[in-house]
Amino acid sequence: MTTTNFCPQCGGVLQLIKKGSPSLRCTKCKYQKPLEQEETKQKVKIQNGKAMEITIISKDEESMLRSLPTVKVVCPKCGHTVSEVWNVEAADENIHSTITFFRCIKCKTTRRESG
């Protein structure tokens, strides 16, 4: 189910009204539509006059979508022992080096090591 961002009566933009029970209200003709519980969780972005749906990913789903490899490294902030890792090649004039980044999968703290 998707939320329509445009008024069915005049085509104006519907704005989210959070006072009381959530609803959408037209900025032109004041048409108002109450939102159901499922609709309040959806997000829609308007870009160049076109409505685009944005997928909301829960924390459980996020872990299944990870594409970075993980390593056992102790996080200096929270002490967790699993971090995502990736490398970036850095070039400074004639010196080429690799920078390794570590992001803790628990607290999301990112740190780097040059080498």
C-alpha cells in the first residue's frame, strides 16, 4: 500500500499533519485524509515532480544486506569484537599507500589505519 502525495480533488501537494491522529492535508483546497497505522510508517520523497517510494530497512534486515567483509578487531569505543573492513588506495605524489577502515557493527564507530 502506498500513500498518495497529491490531492485527489485538485492535484495539490498533501502535507503530513501530526496534530491529533496523523493525516494528510492538501495545501490548496484543504482536503484532509486520515492515515492508517501502516501508512504512517511509509516515507515518500518528491523529486522533480515525481513521487518516489523509499524503502525503509529495519535493523534486522540491514544485517542481511551487508556486503563488506567482517574481521575480529576490538572496537576502542564499545569493546565489540566484530568490525566491517575495507581498503582505500591513497596516492600522494610518488608515495602510494593503503588506508584500512574498520567500522564496528555494534556502535558504528569507524576508525582507520594507514599502512
